[in-house]
Amino acid sequence: MKIKERYEHIIQWFQAEMPVAETELHYENPYQLLIAVILSAQCTDKRVNMVTPALFKAYPDAFALSKASVDEIFEYIKSISFPNNKAKHLYGMAQILAHEYNGIVPSTEKDLTRLPGVGRKTANVILSVVFDQPRMAVDTHVFRVSNRLGLTTNSKTPLETEKKLIKFIDKSLIPIAHHWLILHGRYVCLARKPKCENCGLKPYCKFYEKKAKKEAALQK
């Protein structure tokens, strides 16, 4: 199967089976999403969603958060992974957002990545979800699933994966495709025990193709 054909089949399947796909992080505005995404690094969305309501209530905007201390922020997020670093990131982010951007989350990668705790992946999430830009944020799920499916075979880095995905996916679909891959990786194409038997993408998946051949060989 040629790469373009593989993309077409997989995208068609997602469009039919998952017409609505969006972030599972709870937020009401760009500021809240920015905080949630920073906190979600190496942490589950479920855990982040347990922590953020109290944090958002205490600090409803960047100006309020900028007046808090790192220790005060830490108390709200201490059940999150790497709370010390993330408390420092949130404090630093709020300082810049409040004093240099009038509390408004910027809409460019250059400005976003100036904020502590915001790398390329986080910036891409904000640009895609908030500003509907054709950005592909590559987390562990996107990296694993796209490689297994054969969409980004041999990609060694998140940036390589990102470039290959945006090359073959229509710009209008990139924002939702990001969520397709994440959700598929989170609930079906698991890291250790992928649920291949329940996966509708088996006919187009390189990982399953290799797995099936190996099982067939063992049965001979």
C-alpha cells in the first residue's frame, strides 16, 4: 500500500468513526487551556482535570496568578507529576503573560515558546485548539500511533513525525487529526498491550500486519 493511499484510508476511517474529537482537558478560555497543557506534560488529563478547578478559581486570570508565589501555586498542583518545576513554570508564565501580553495568550509560536513550560508541542496544542491553526502537536501517543500505522515509519523524533504528518494530511484536518491519533493511542493502540482485536484500522496498520505474519508463522 502506498503511503498516500494509507493516509486516505486511515483518515476516512477516523472521519466515519470519530467525527468529533477534541482535547479531554477541561478549560473555559485560552489562559486555562495553557495552564492545563503545561500541567499535562508526563501526566494524565484525568489527574490534571482533578487539580485545575481549584487552581482556576483561586487564580482566574494571568494577573491573579502573577501575584501568587511559587509555593502557593505548588499547593494546588502538588499531586501532579513534577510539581516543583511546574509551579515555577506557571509562575514565570504568568509574569510574562501579565506584564508583557496584557494577560492575553499570544497566537504565534515565537511568542508562546517564550513562556516558561511551553515548548514546541505545547505551543502547537494552543495554536491548534485555540486559534485553529494547522499545527500537529506530537506527544507520545501521536508518535507511537502514527509510527505503528505506517504514517511516519522510521521517524526518530517528534519533529520528524510532525513534518511527515502535516505533509500528507490536509491543512483543514490537521487540528482534528491530532486528537484522532491521541485518543486512538489512549484507548485502543496502547503502548504495552494494544487492543488490535478491537481496532478498525487493522487493514491499514503496519504494526498489525507484522504481528499477524509472525503469528501465522508460529502456527505453521
